[in-house]
Amino acid sequence: MTKSHLIPIADICSVHQVEIRWMEKLKDYGLVRIIVEAETLYLPEEELKNLERILMFKNELGINLAGIETIIQLLERLELAQQRVATLENQLKRFQ
């Protein structure tokens, strides 16, 4: 992954007014992927959408990390269920 696709965690923390330790907690909970290069923490660009969702849960809804983790797990399960339903509907259409 090139450095142009990595965003320094310090920059993200400055813009969103969160502590680096909070970002590390997100990593510990498995909510975001953080990359360490040359003792600097980076967030891969593709993680930005996920981080923005997490920040919305935290800032606008006041949900703690455990709650955010639960919500994200439920949303992932819902997405998988929706994909399975779409697959089954397509299979059913072939038999009709």
C-alpha cells in the first residue's frame, strides 16, 4: 500500500478532535485497521467511510465503543442476510 493511500492518525485526530488513544481503542475493538510505519500510525484510505460512521455514532448519538461495536456487528449481519435473500430470490426466479 502506498503512503498516498495512508492518512496519518495524528491528522485525523486533529481534524475530528479525538485522542490518538481513542483511535487505538477502535483498533483494539477491531472497528478500524491501523497501520504502523516508521513508528507513525496511519489509517488506510478505505477505512475512512467506516471511521466517519463510527464518529457519527459517537458524536451525534453519544454511543460508547461497546455499543458501536454491537451496532456494526448487527449491520454486518443484516447486510449478509440481505445478500443471502437476494441470492435466493435470483435462484427462485430461475425456477419460475
